[in-house]
Amino acid sequence: MAGSDKAEGAWRTIGEVAAEIGLPQHRLRYWETRFPQLKPLQRGGQRRYYRPEDVDLVRRIDRLLNHEGYTIAGVQKLLAGARRAPRSEVVDQRAQLRLIRDRLKRALSQ
């Protein structure tokens, strides 16, 4: 289980997601306004419920913005493009990236 007492596939509140990922709740609310792909369910009292795929998307956005140096506009373009890219193209790009990574590892180890 990912840092909480809930089952892995359980829906989480904004507070649980924020605590699990280490972000303030207001940042998640802001991201909801910037990334149309991030749409947690809202039930009575406007309480947000994040599905597992929402939590995965929050993790991805966090990684891109806070660890890989993307801007919000850059992440928006990346996520918009990801919806349009055919799966075979993504698999091919992954293979190419693995080759580049392996070449870099070999070059650094010499």
C-alpha cells in the first residue's frame, strides 16, 4: 500500500493524496485548474476523491515539474501530446531512449 492504510485501488481524498506525495493541498487544487486531465470526482460538500489513475497523474506532474524541470506549459504540452501519440510510437520512443541511456552508461563507465 502506498503510504496509507487504504487499499491500493481505493479512492483518496485531497488530504490523503497531498500527504502521500508530499505536496500542499492548494497546489493540487491549482493543478486541477491547469491540467484538464486531472479531474478528481467531487461528491457532496465539494469533497474531492482521487482515483488511482488521478494519483498516478499527480505523481507524474510532480515529477515533471519538481524533479525534471518542466514548466507548467511544458507539462501541458507533454500531457496533451501523450493523449494523441499512438501506443506503437510510444513503445518505439522508449526503445530509442533505452539505447541512448545504455550508450551514455557505457561512455561514462569508460
